[in-house]
Amino acid sequence: AGVCLGVILKSSGLEITPRTAMYVGFIGQLFLRMLKCVIIPLIIPSLIASIGGLDLSLSRNIGLRAVCYYTSTTVFAVMLGIVLVTTVQPGKGAGTDTQDADPGHKRNVLTADTLMDLVRNCFPPNIIQATLQQYQTVITQPIQMEINENASLPKTDWDISESWTQSTNILGLVVFSIVTGVAIALSGDQGKPLLRFFSSVSFVMMKLTGWIIHLAPVGVLFLIAGQILEMENMVEEFKKLGWYFGTVMMGLLIHGLITLPVIFVICTRKMPFRFLANMGNAYMTAFGTASSSATLPVTITSLEQRNGIDPRISRFVLPIGATINMDGTALYEAVAAIFIA
């Protein structure tokens, strides 16, 4: 419905300005803000309460199975992306626009720095800061290279500095919550009052999330319509990277409609259709927000209320999955790497 509204407004002959797009997407932005507002107060208490209330041996088994599942599906997504991009070859004959797109925004980074930043963000120096910022290593050209354009140094010898990006450090919050939950579980009766507190906060936040989810159909509709109006020329946008876009979409459809349902059938011995149909709100929210974290409250509610998943399991597994299980991103980046090359 949001796509249809955006296309109708776009083709109506009216003058579409950035302010018009802002007006149309205003309700959607309010919905997105409300969702983002409950992410942190929902994730931390839910994760702490789930782990604190579980037997530690059970938590270990669940965590091991979850990590194995996340790793395997990510590997499948990467392999699928590589197979599709080498078969379809979307970059064959592409113009220079796609090859040299936006070079000025390319960040200088080394693989080692990225991996170490990932580990650093697992242990934030300030838990309050982690709700607002993530650590990021920055390497810059030495002064002598800026003065002498012919000078050349490998990136490993460039100047190193640190920066803080304005995005929530979900990984650090998840690690903190897991450790806190384990500490509560090991504390026995002395940890019960704190466990009841986090359980109470988690219950209240789920109630609040339920109210927000009732606004999802209207919020997602205007959010998508506003994004479509922001496109200067929809036909050119799709034509410019049509084959690439089609390859990624094909991969996502195969992974989402074949690979994951097959895994579901193998593990549960049940057909996945009812389970998938009950996750409709989560699909719409994910499509409209393009954010795993923003979709997390909706996903938790859909799993618990419609699919009957134990809250202790969903609130333990899902926050971790929203952080480390990025099948779509893995597939997209596998296709993008070969496409650009």
C-alpha cells in the first residue's frame, strides 16, 4: 500500500519537493522514532531477565545452538550470493557510473582494525555511552604524503586515531546484558530481587511495544510512501543498477523462501507456512525501516504472541541475532564485492 501511494503521488503531476516528501513521511517517521525509543529499554531488561531466569546449562546449550544456526545461515547466504553473481554477472557491461560511484565517501580501513573494533565494542568503557556511540578506528594519511603527492606508504603505516560514531553499540549492550544475567543466575536468592526488577521492566516494555505495533500498518505505509517520493527519478534509479538489484533480490528471495524454510522443516518436522504468516508485522516493519534493531520489538511480540515461543528463549536469542545474524547483509556484500570488482 505504501508503494502504491508513493507511485500514485509521484505520477499525479503534482510538484514533489523534499518538503512534500517530508510531509508524507511524517507519520512514518513518528512510528520509526517510537520503535527506536523502546529498543534499548526492551533489549537490556529482556535479555538480563531471560538469562537470569534460565538454568545456566540450558543457557549454554541454547546459546551454542543459536550461534551455530546464525553462522551456518550466514555462510549459506554468502555462498548463494557468490553463486548468483558469478552466474548472472550483473556487472558485465555496466557503465562507469556504477564503478566509480561516490569514491569520496569511501572510508580508509584495514581488516584488522575492523575486527579489533568489533571486539572493542563488545566491552564499552561506559555503558551509558554505548547507548549512543560506537568506537571506530580511523587511519589517515601522514602529513608528508599530503605535502608530497608522489610519496607512498602502505596503510599499515598511516596515522591511527580513534573516533566515536553516532550509533548505538548494540553488541556492547548485549554482552553487558548477558554477563549481568549470568551474574544474577549465579547469585541465587540474593539476585532474585534484581531479577524481578528486570522482569517487571521487560513486561512493561512489551506492553508499550504492543501499543506501538498497533500503529505499524499506518506508520509503515507513510514511511515507504515518503521514501518513494524522495527518489528523483524512480525509473532511472532502478535502471541504473537493474541487474545488480535483481540479483540481490533473487538471492534474498531464494534465501528467505527456500533456504530458511527448508532448515525450519528439517529442525521442526513441520511446514513453515503458518509460522511465516504469523510474522507479517515483522516483515512489514523490516521492509519499511531497513533496520534489524528497529524491527526487534515487533519480532519478539510476533514470536511470543502469535507463534507461542517461550519468552525466555526469544528474548535471549533474538537480541543476539539482531546483532550478529545479518544474512541479507552478507549476501548483499558478497554480490557487491564481485559486482564492483
